[in-house]
Amino acid sequence: MSNCGPKMKMDPSLHRDKKPDWIKVRLPNNPAFWSTKSLITDLKLVTVCEEAQCPNRWECWGQGTATFMIAGDKCTRACGFCAVKTAKPDALESDEPQRVAEATRRMNLRHVVITAVARDDLRDGGAEHFKQTIEAVRQANPKIIIEVLVPDFNDRDWALSMVMDARPHIFNHNLETVERLTPLVRSRAQYQRSLTVLKKAKAMVNGKVATKSGIMLGLGERHDEILRAMDDLIAHDVTVLTLGQYLRPTQKHLPVVEYITPDAFDEYKAIALAKGFRHVASGPLVRSSYHAADFRPELDVLEAIEADVRASHGIELGPEHLALPAINPSIAKTIA
Ligand code: SF4
């Protein structure tokens, strides 16, 4: 097993080593962090929080949330930004879906994000394993909102439809970067293919899923290219967007060409909302799953999923599943 670094194609001298003040990693100060850590260890689960060296893990784990990474900790791709190791993957663990389900139950999660390494060694790219995990989680915890962050399954419709048949509430597939930089930043994935996958996933369930995507900034993309990527996502029916700062995991990875200021992230958020995204998380430390529970799919999506799950699996999701998000207390006070 080796941590194969990506092929460097960008000029490494572009890297800006000194992090600005706004890139601050908070250290654990909360016992919940350690109980999340021991639960994950007990259940022998893998998280993208650790594998991708996410800067938010102290905060998220301290709040009792984590993002589960299924299908192993070795990826068949070698993207230039990603800290997950590239190696020949192990066989799938047939009890992993149940272990993820048990974790959501013990953590009493209302919203779970499940991701996976790219499994190009498997004909279905790991789609069946995603399906089993969604079903196990829902069985253990019917009221939960299920978000999947998936690879592109090499654009195989039959694999994608396996995942969609399990009726996740939120289908997340990251664009990662603008079109021009995609060949330098992503391994094998293609910009247009990712857009197509997002559009097809939604069409497969007659629009009854929220689709979400994310872009890292600071890799040398231009302002106009970011706006173009937003337009492309909107044109492919994506309604939730995340924008965060790329941080270099090791010296073998792509350089950080620019640190985007918090004000610029705020401006991009305003632009994205004006373009029609329903929910945008934008900030230096925003990652795909950061504060994921802040977004809740529309009522018609929740209702359609409830009806489908009841009909196909006989599971009642219950009224809590359809409950609208808690109203902001200050607004409640005004209304009262
Ligand atoms: S932002 Fe996502 S990947 Fe990072 S620690 Fe939080 S849950 Fe884990």
C-alpha cells in the first residue's frame, strides 16, 4: 500500500505557503469529539473527515457529525488535490452498510452524508454498495435525511440508477474545479461527464431529489470561469452549491495558487444565489459536507421519497421526516 502522489502538471512554484489569518483550524475542546472518534473506531468505519485531512473535523466531530466513507480507504483514482490514498482497493465488506447504519443510530443523526472512494475496479463502481448502505441506514433510522456524495460511476446509467432507486434525499457529485483546470486537477473524471451525471440522476427520479455540487477555489481559476461553472450547474438542474478554499494536503499535491478572501467568498455566494441556486455554502473552510444539515430538501421531494420508500420497502418514514426545518427563533418571536 502506498500513498501514490498525483502526477504534477501544474507549476509547483506557484504554491503560496503562508496561510492567511482566516485559515484557522480549531482544536478539539469538546468531549463529543472524543466520543465521535471512539464510536467510529469501535465500528471500524472510515471517514472522509480523516482520510481527506479535513480542516473541520474538530468542529464537526465535536458536534457529533461525521461523513462516512464506504468501500474502503484506497481509491482507484489519483486526483491532484485529494489526500485519500491511491492503491489497489480491498474487497468490499458486506457488513459495512450495517455498521454505517448502526453509527447513524448511535449518533442519533438527523442528516447523514455518505461518500466513497472511486472503485473503478468494480463493474458497478460501488453503486450496489451505496444502495445497500442507503437502505440499511433508512431501516435503522427512518427519519434521517440521506445525502450521498458519489463518484461518476464512469457514467454508467445502470449503476447510477441503482443508487437513485434507493432514493437518497440529496445527490451530491462535485465538479471540483472549472472546466479548463479539470484535466490537471481530477484524475479520469471529466467536467462535462460530471454535469451529465448530475442531470441524469435528477431525471431518473422525475426531479424528486435535491442535487448538489462543489467547487474548490484557489487552484488558479479565473472569476469568469467560476461564473461559467455556476451557469453550467444551474443548466444541469443543480440547486445546492458549495464553494471552499483548496488546501494542499502534502507537498506532492497541487499548489495553492491563491487564497480567496472571506469577502470574495461572500460575493460568490451572493452571485450564486442570484443565479438561482436554492442554497449556497461559501467560505474558506467550507467542504462538501460542512454543515450539510443546514439544507433540507423541498417538501415535494420529501413527500415523493416517503411515498416511494413506503411502496417499495414498506418503511414508514413518519411525520418527523416531513417536518419543516425549525423556524429561526428571532423570526418566531416577531411572528408571535
Ligand atoms: S466538513 Fe465534512 S469531511 Fe470535513 S469534518 Fe465536517 S463532516 Fe467531515
